[in-house]
Amino acid sequence: MLPIIKNSKIWLTFSASLVLASLVFIFTIGLNLSADFVPGTMMKLSFAKQIDNVALTEFMSKDINMQLVELNKTTESAGEYSDLGEPQVRTLSNGITAIRTLRQSDATQNYVLQSLQDKFGAYEISEIRNISPTFAQTFMYRAYVAILVAIVAIIAYIAYAFRHVPRHVEAWKFGAIAVVALIHDVTITSGIFVLLGYFLGVEIDALFITALMTILGYSVNDTIVVFDRIRENLKNIRRDESFADVAELSVNQTIGRSINTSFSTLITLFALLILGPESIRWFVLALVIGISFGTYSSIFVAAPLLTLWQKKYR
């Protein structure tokens, strides 16, 4: 029998370190939000020749902005052109240059595109998106609400499903620990994507939120399997056995099923990651990371935490 509960301090210390590092990345570097969440204009251009991002940023923030100010001073175009603010320029993994500015008017957009062509040569437009402040705020709000509702529903469901658990173990503890495991999985996945955004320009978009919701469901499924086994084994507990003994037995009885289920899922995801289209690559990677840590947390985080909590407050 693997000493998982016995060595719980090792796993919990490792997990706490990953979560802490992820939180540091999130609050210092920050998530690279896509145009879905940030009001403004996102232009993705594929230039024929290699472009220096620093030179491109400086040209837009100084030269083009100055030219737009001068254009607005003329009588026939007064107020027609909008300021670009401080443009953010990144090169995406597929070589496309992503340029984010303040929201552009149609006249400004046409002028900017022409100016970029005159300065840096020919390019192909991959995507241009204009997001209003209201849309971005609403989208962000709904993303938060969706995740919050999912978490509350999970706590309520697990508390109800485990309401008849024996040996004076409060049912709500199972729900609370399951949510802690979910937060563990989502935080680490987000922290990794902060680094991907910083080094590779990967953006957090609607697909990433979808991936997080999928991870929540998958992770809680694995955790419930472990918890259900603990509940069943508690019914037959001997007087000389502790809750930790039952948890150790339960985890070892379910670890094979959890790993095999996750492994079969990951095989499909890796196939999509390698052979799938570019548009879903980061979505699939988020699922790979989240499901991997979801399986880990169900075995090495959820059960040990529940055991420590029950041991301290039984």
C-alpha cells in the first residue's frame, strides 16, 4: 500500500509551493487578457518580412499618434480620428504580430493600416476586433459569475450527496475540501498560462474560461470517487482503525482507476494538441494541464487535507 496519507506533508508542501508561485505570477506579471476582456482594438497582422516590435511600438505610439492629432485639427476631419494610447505589440507563436490599442474609429483604423504598410511593407490581415468597454466588462463579469456559480453548486451537491456519511464527519467538509482542490487546479493552470502569455504571447480568451469550467467538472469527478470510497469504507471501520487508516485504504483502492481514466483522456488530448488546428491549441493545452493536476489533487491534496481536518477537529 502506497503511504500517500502518511506522507501528506510532502504532497501538501509541494502543492502549496506551486499555488503560491502561481499567485505571485498572476499578481505580478498578470494574465495576458485577449480582446474579449479588454476594451480596445486588436489587430493581428502577418507581415511579409520580420518586424522589430520595439520599432513598431514606437512608430505607433509617437509618429502615428502625432499624425492623428494633426489630422483632427483640420476642419474637414475634426474629431474623426481617435488616439491609439500606448500600443502593446507581441509576436504570437505562429509568427503573427498582435497589436492592441485603444478602441479605434473606422477612419483611424484605415489610416493606421495604411501607415503600417507604408512603413513596414506588405502584410496580411489575420483578424481585427473592436471591443467596447461595456462588452468587455460584461464578458468579464459573466466569466466570474459562471465560475462562482459552479463552485457554489459543487459544494451544495457534495454536501447533499454525503449527508449520510458515518462516524460524525460533517458532509460540508467534503464539499469544502473538493473546492480547495478545484482552486488548486485552476490556480496552477492559470499561473502556467501567465508564463506562457509572458514568454509566448498566449492570450486568455473565452476558450480558456471554457477550459477552466471543464477542469472544474473533471477534477470534482475524480475527487468524488475518492471521497465516495472513504464514505463506504467508514461504514465498515474497525475500532482500532483511525480516519487516516480509512483514507489511506480508500486512496489506494481508487488510485488505479483515477490514473487510468485520466491517462486515456490525455491520450486523446495530446493527439489534438499535436495534430489539431492552431485555433484550439492553447485550449487543449489548458485541459492537459488542468486534468493532470486535477488527478494529482484528488489523490495527493483532497484526501490528505480531509484527513488532517478531520483529525484536528473530530
